[in-house]
Amino acid sequence: MTGRRRLWRWVAVAWVIVVAVAGAVTWWLEDSAEPPGPYRWENADPTPSLPQGWESACASATPDENGRALCFIRTR
């Protein structure tokens, strides 16, 4: 075997090894990037209740064509 053939064989073997290692690393990283399961809904705090007297504070709100009205209540 000549020196040139031997060099090409080493280059080909090294290329196959690099491709195999890169594929294995990609596969490993792909598996580790998945989110943990199982999926669950987060427990949210209950919606706070409206303050006393909100009906009279929002009585002057004009509803739109769909019957929805916007009313701001400021509490402290």
C-alpha cells in the first residue's frame, strides 16, 4: 500500500468516527432537551372578590354593542 492510499484510508476512518460521535452527541442532547413530564395545570390563586358597592360605582358605565361595559374600581 502506498503512502497516499494509507493517508486517504486514515482520513476516511477519521471522518466516519467524527460523524458517528457527532450523531451520538446530537441524539443525546435532543433527548435531554425535552421538558419533564407529565404535564399539569398550575394551581392559580382564586379570583379576588369585588369590593362592596361595585354595583353603584359601575351603574353609569355605558355598554357597547355586545352588551359589555368597562368599569374601573380603585381600592386601597
